Amino acid sequence: MSASTVERIMRRRGLLLERSYTAERRALAAARRQAFTEPPERPNQVWQLDISEFETVHGGTWRIAGVADHYAKYEFGWHLATTQAGRDAIAAVELALAEVHALSGHSLAELLPRDDKGR
């Protein structure tokens, strides 16, 4: 089968992304980079919560919520659920907090730097 035939079949079945997809993704990435006027200088300074949705071949939908440390490029534990509610976001953050404690032996609050006034 030729490449053009495979492409035509995939397009008919909705298996190809639109041509504008890459440009849209690049624009979103540029906007994310601009969100930080000052990039993080140490671990645990900027965390990002992400919830991704995956459909199964049998019609089910699963959501995976995870927290990433922007500086360390480290992914903390993932929360898997069939819902996308506030409790799922909270569970993902609680998993990240527990992993920080397990890795360092300290809570996140203890690891954060303080200024000369203790704040």
C-alpha cells in the first residue's frame, strides 16, 4: 500500500491530526514560557498540576492527574480516576506532598526557604 493510500484511510477514520495542530501546540508552549517572567531557581518553587484524559477502546474514559516540578523536571505520583473533579486534583497534590516527604524526610513547608523575617 502506498503512503498516500494509508494517509487517506487514516484521514477517513479520523486518525490524523489537523495540519494546524503543531502550530497551535507551539503557540501554547510559547504562552506557557512567557507565564514565568522569572524562571524557577530551585526545586519545589513552581509546581504544575495536569489532568490528561484517555479514552479506552471500549468507550470508557480515564483521567490521570499528576504534579510536576518545573525546575527539577520531576513528575510526582499520579492519581488515576474515572472522574475529573476537585477531589481528584486534591488527591494528586496530596500524592505529590507525600512523595516530597518520602524522598526528603521533610514536609514541603519545611523545605521552602524563609526570608530573614521567617516568611
